Amino acid sequence: MPIDYSKWKDIEVSDDEDDTHPNIDTPSLYRWRHQARLERMAEKKMEKEKIEKDKQTTSKKMEASFELEKKLANATTDCKDDIQKQIDDVKAQEEAWRKKEAELAEKERLEPWNVDTIGHEAFSTSRINKIVEKKPVQKTEEEDSKDMHNFYVKNESILEKMLTFKSGSKATEAWLIEHPHLASEYTANWLTIEALNAAIEENEDRMKIAAEQCIIIQYLLELSKSLNADPSNCTIQKQFFKKFDAAEPVYMQHFHDELKAFENRLRTRAETKRRAAMEEVEAEEKEKRIKASPGGIDPQDVFEELPEEMRKCFESHDIEALKGVAQRMDEEVFKYHFDRCIASGLWVPGKADDDEEEEVASTSTSNDGPSTSS
């Protein structure tokens, strides 16, 4: 049967996480709250004792009411009214007592647990274990990287298989039972990397599967950590998936919310890495263009900075139109842009007819001033 976690939702245990005003003495506030809780518990205990006392009194009266009913059966008409009234009073007291008892039971059921009522000691025992000094095994960063690489090389095929599972935990459970050593931080890291690579490649299906498998493995690792157990232990794995499959909707919603947030972080990170990769490629291409240019200037930057008239001429390779632009444009402006075109390699001297080239270069100086067109 699924475990009912609803009774754990409202527990009045600790005040340590409450935010208090700087001017309030926090320890005193906690003592007052605890004292008030103890007083409420004392009042409830007194009320319970009073109801128990009324119960005993009413029980005795109920026993006596049987005798009254016998008397009522044999009584004369004059005495029947008095006896019936006594019987009705006893029944009214019984009904009032049962009502109070039910109200107290409901009140106790709805009341939040606290440090004094959350549990009771079922049994107590003491054990003295032999103290054994444990030497923690700590790997260096180089050793950990080497072990992780070996793990990926050795288990690449069975790790890749996890990216073919459909949504849900059944296939993952069966695969881990068959390969229990996959329950490790290395697997979670590998799934994270694969999910990010899939997000960069905009492969949504692979990214979602890798993300879900990663969250499941991380949940399993957290459970084993809380139990101080080895996550590769098959018993721990079975216990985890049993709880996972029987979890209440509110906890599954928390799982799906966390999975969705993880997927959104992967998409954001993938977009950042794609943008960085594009910028890196553009920077490399720009560096190559600059190295290839005669004057060490990026031809793309030069082309984008050209006046629109000159840019159209270069796009259409129209030398005659360029001559016309040279006649209309300011001499210094045209010369500045034309010299940059030569330095960047947009205009290669010697490739065109020599007379035309010289004519383009000198057209802007053929008149006393630049010609304009209306």
C-alpha cells in the first residue's frame, strides 16, 4: 500500500528557522513559545481527565438505569413519570459525554505534532561497539579524473543504453538491478554531459531522457547517502524504486518540477555555448581574413562600412557605376574608402584593366571639386 505522508505535513517541532525582529531576544521567544505549548498540552490533559471522570460517573449511572427500567416496568402510573425522567437524564449525560469524547479525539487528530508528542519510546537498549579508527579514502583530483575516464570507457555501451528508455522508472530499475555499479556519481555526471550535448544539438528527445535518468540517479544517491549505505546495493535500489513508484502525487509533482527546471537550465546553458561557439568561429574566420588581406584589414568590416552607393557597385561588380560614384562623392571620402578596399583585398590591383583602374582612382580628382547630383 502507498505510504501516507500527510500526517508529516504539519509538525510543530522547531522554531530555529523562524525569522525574528532584530530587537526581539530570539532565545526568550523560543522559550515563551515552548512554555505556551506546554500550557496548552496541560489544559488538554486536564480536559481529557475530566471527560474520563465524567465517563466513569456516567457508566455507573447507566448501570443504575437498568434497575430504573425494571422499576419502570413494575411501577404504578404515578411513579412512572419520575423514573422516566431519571432515565432520560442518564441518557442525556451519556450522549453529552460521547459528544465531548468525539470532539476531543478529532481535536487530537488535527493538532500538529511537536517535540513532546511526535513519538514515544517503544523500547530502549544500549550497545557498546568496539571503536575502530576509519581512515577516509580521499582521491586526488588526478586520480578521480582517471577513474572517471576508465569508468566511461568501460561502461560506454551500457550507459548509452540508458538513453533509449522511455519515461518512467521501470526500465531504469531493471537496468540498474542488472548493472548495480551504475548507481554512482560518475553516471550522473555522464548523463548531465550527454543531456547538455543533446541540448546544444537541439535534440529534445535525447535531452529529456538523459535529464530524467540523471534526476532519478541523483535521487537514488541522496537516499543511499541519508541511509549511509552503498547506492550499488540492490536492496537499497529496490527500496528506492518501491518508494518512487508508490509516491503521492504531490511528491511526483515535485519530481517533475525539478526535472523541468533542470531541462530549462540545460537549454539556457546550451544557448550560451552555441553563441560562444559561433563567436569563436567568427573570430577565427575574421583572423584568417585579416591575415589574407594585403593591408591587415578585415574585408568584411570594410565592406560593411562602405557608403551604400559604393557597396552596391562592389556587389554587382560594376566598374562604370563605381566611376559615377567617384564623380559624385567627396574626393577625400571616396579616396579613404577606396584605399581601404585595396588594403583589405576587396579591390585587387592588376586584376582589372589598368586603364580602367587608374581611371577609377583618378576620376574623383578630374574636376576642381566633387560633382553633385540633385
